[in-house]
Amino acid sequence: MDALEVEDLVMHYGPVRAVDGVTLRIRQGSVVALVGESGSGKSTVGRCIVRLVEPSGGTVHLAGVDITHLNRRQLRPHRRNVSIVFQDPAGSLDPRLSVGDIVGEPLRLMRRKDIPAKVNEALRRVGLRPEVAHRAPHELSGGQRQRVSIARALISEPHLLVADEPTSALDVSVQAAVLNLLADLQRDLGFACLFITHDLSAVEYLADEVAVMYLGQLVEQGPRARIFGKPAHPYTQALLSAAPVPDPAEQRARRPVLLGDDLPSAIDPPSGCRFHTRCPVAVDKCRTVVPERRTIGEGGHQVACHLVNDDGTGPDVRPTEGAAR
Amino acid sequence: MTPVLAVKDLSVTFRTEDGPLSAVDHVSFEVGDGEVLAVVGESGCGKSVTAMSIAGLLPRSATVDGSVELDGTELIGADKRTLRSIRGREVAYIFQEPMTSLNPVFTVGHQISEVLRTHIGLNRQDARTRAIELLKLVGISSAERRIGDYPHQLSGGMRQRVMIAMAVACDPKVLIADEPTTALDVTIQAGILDVLRGLRERLGTSIVLITHDLGVVADLADRVAVMYAGRVVETAEVHDLFANPQHPYTTGLLGASPAAGRHAESQRLNEIPGLVPVLTEQPDACTFADRCPRAVDTCTTSQPQLTPGPHRVACWNPVREPVEV
């Protein structure tokens, strides 16, 4: 049984087709990164999975249980199985509660006993001293607050952690600490994780598998080494080529694929393949026929692109490496 | 070669309710003709305050000492008229969030033309023609049509291109780019970095690039100044800095971001424990000492000065061996 099974998930906000048919599985204990530009719908997928919103279509199974349309009451026993950590810890911690109350709240709702002891343990696990329990969130630094969010998320021992841009608001050195912590906790506790981010270096660091989202749909997914080593979809290739690497010699030898500034609207997405308006190699078929998702390699490497062959070969939109600029 | 911009012993102190706050302490650097100097550091290190003090953009609560010479003209203490003739014309700024820097009730054409009419006295028709040229220069397609657009009709990347067009309208000697791509997706960022590179190559504009992103530094900078707690702690040519970082803070920053191809199994990210200090006055000590893994006794009793030479470092116990990444 997988920790998470999302089947043909659809989330429309009025005319906005934020998520439009996403199918995704996360095995027990595995980390799947969901990447894409802002507006691609990746956070909405996360919000559907933890049922902050009720999906417009498709199904979400958490540890085998269909939670897609459960009401608040019916959801309650399943809440402990999934937690979420948000980007901005200042906005997701109640400023009127102490850190101890914040971290212990999930257990209180489950009517558990020995809450203070468990809170201490949870704080220790994320590298905070027990005294922090008596502080208010505003007394902590950004990195410490994010540790508090993680402690709260993990105190109910969920099968699945949804981490929505958990490091994006933090400074580089603090990011490093939070990434290390997530890697340690995931290894020790063995929860499955949906890691939503736009930071590709963090993806390579944490994820076992990568799913690439564009305008509400997945365009490619597969094992980390395959996606970074042999990206098949032109959008994945462009995305990876655009992220600068912190090495001047290497970075200057690279040539990013420039896609243009216009992400099409999710109210009226392009016909056929949604990426065709920015794709450097699009052909007529791409403008009219929606590409099916196909398996193109081991480890469940899948792609939705007409131009990629069944053996994973296909167009490479990345310019050949030139002389240093 | 005489530098276009020479900053010498620049110090900035803010008056606050809790007493004086030292934001920048005796910062010196030079920017040559057509050179890109990156100023890097984490939030609160004083990099934006340094940038804003150059053309007198700081609020009245700031006391600025030292010297900023632009092509031989002293800007610190200069009268309003001098500053007004220099701002926008000799020194131009672009900021992180283009939406808040553009006026929502005027078309982008109007806003670019305004710069040209105010500073170089072009008439309406010439200003419009020049505005279209500028939009083309920064890579906006169908500029003739876009010139009639309001800011909200443009994507984030295009707004930033408009900001750059306005900034370079009067062919400034120095462009100060304060986190110009931080709010943008990587695919959009790649395009903006390309525009900045083009400006330097085609117009010979000198650029002061303020950023926390070492990938962006590796992409664009010729030289780098690393700031910590209001001081420049290391400055060197870009390849030299990445290959032979000498200040423990620099090595810490470089080790904090995940290297390409590394997973948590094989690399532990470098954490810098503690926080950037908030200083009421600069102590006679190294401000990084209490977070530094290499600190020795001298570090807490005496302030290190930048060494002379092309690769300058302010540290009592610098890293001499090449670091392994």
C-alpha cells in the first residue's frame, strides 16, 4: 500500500484550472519532489492532499483510505496520517500560543496523554531545547520557527509529510540546517514526503523521485537520477538548464534555454500540449493533440510529450555547450 | 584604470528607539568601467543599505559617513541638486519587486518616457521612439504594442525588464541591481541575467549586483565582495573566490548550498550555527567570531582588517588550503 495515491486530481477555482488531472503515487518512506514555476499548481496539489480544500475531481488515497470527499468529522481520524509544513513559519504559527501549545496541539485534538513529555521529545528531535516550549513564536528566529513547524507536523507520527517550500523564506545557511534536519528525520522516522519546491538543488539533495508540473499538469516524473541525468521533456530540460550552479567555470559554460516570460493563463490554457506556446521544438501536432502520459524507462520514468520516443530518446532543447562567456 | 565608483570607509548608523544601530561599518570597494561587482551576504548583513547609501536613498534616520565617489564626484554630503542630477542619470537602481516600483496608473511607455523627458529633455515623440528602442534592448517582443500596457498587464519577468529599461534609459555609468531576480522563477531569471549581461557588453554599464544567490554570482560577476554584519569580510575575483575562499564565513556559505548531483546520503550541508548579530556599535573584535569554527583568541579581542592585494580577507585565521566541495 502506498502512502499516497493521487488519481486524476482536478482542482478548479471558478474558471481557474489550477490542477487539471494529476496522477501521483508516493511509496512508504519515499521522498517525491514536486517542482514547477509559480502558478503551476504545485501548492494546490499539496492543499488537496491535506484536504485544506476539497478537490473538484479525482481521488486522494492516504494510506489506502479515500479521503477525497470526507467531511470534517469523517476526516478527523485520518488527520494524524498527514501533516503539512508551510513556507512562512511566521504566518503558520499562532502568535498567541506558546511553542509548547503549538507543538502539542495535534495530540490534544487526539486526546492523547503525556503531552508535555511528547512535546519535549518532539522539540529535542528538531534540535530545539525544551525551554523553547515556554516561548512565543515571535521570540524565535526564522530557522527556529521552521523547526517548530516541523516538530508540530511530526508529533502525530504521520505516514506522509507535505513540505510546501519549507526553506524558501530562509537564508542560505539556515536553509542548509532545515534541509539537513528534514533528511535526518526522514531517514530516522521513515515517513513519506511530498516536497514542493522551486529550488532544484534542494530537490536533488532530498528527493528519491521528481515530478515536474506545468500549468496544472505533470509533464514528467521519475527517479531523481533519471530526471537530472536524462530529462526527456523539453520543459524539464529548460527548467534544469535555467537554474544557475554556484561554480563560475561550470556556470559560464552552460547555456540556459530561454523560454520567454509569458506563462500562459490557467483560465484559458493552450490547446494540445500546454507547453507548446513556449516550447522551442513544438510541431503542429503539439498545438492540437493532448499528449498522453507514457512510460519511457525503468523506475517509472514517465513523460507526456509527443516528441519523446518510447525508449526515452527525443529532442534536446539545450544548446550545446559553448566556449566560456 | 580609475574606478567608476569608489566607496571608501562607508559607515551607516540608524537612529532607532533602542539607540543607534550600526548597519554598515567602514565598507570600501571599487567598481571599474564595465565591471560587475557582486555584493553577497545573508539578510541583515548590510548589503542593501550599502547600495541605497550610494545615491542617497536612505531615510533621515540614517547617518552616513565616509566617501562615495562617482567618476570623481563626491556623493556623500552632496546637495540635493547634485544628487538629483545624478540619480537616474549617472546611477540607476533596479529593485527586487518590480510591481511596487512601477506606478500602476500609468502605461509603461509613459513611465519610460517620463525618465527621458525629465533627465535628457527629449520631446514627447522622441521619448516614445527611444522608449520602444529600450524595450527592445531588454528583450521585450512587440515593443510597439507593449508600450501601451499597464504594469498589471505584464508578467513578473516583463515588469522587471521594464524596470531595467527605465534604469538604463539615460545610459547610466553604474547600475545598482538589488536582488533583481529573487522574486522570479528560474526560467525567467535566466532571461533577466542575460539582459544584464547584454547591457554590460553593449553599453559598458558597470553593475553592482546585490544578491544572496551564489548561482547568480557565479553567472554574472567579475568580482565579489562578501559582507557579514555590516563589514566586507572578503573580496576577490569571482573564480578565485569560489576556488579559494579564505574567510570561514565564505566557506560556510559555499558549503551550505547543495552541490550538483549530491544527495543527502553522500553530502551533509554545512550549517552556520547562531544568528547574524544586531549591533549597536561595532565591537573591537571579529563579528563572526562567536559563530566561527576557526576562531582563535585574537578574534574576540581585535578586529581583523582586510589584507592588501587582489584577494583580500579580514580574518585572523583564514582558510589557506583549497576547500573540498
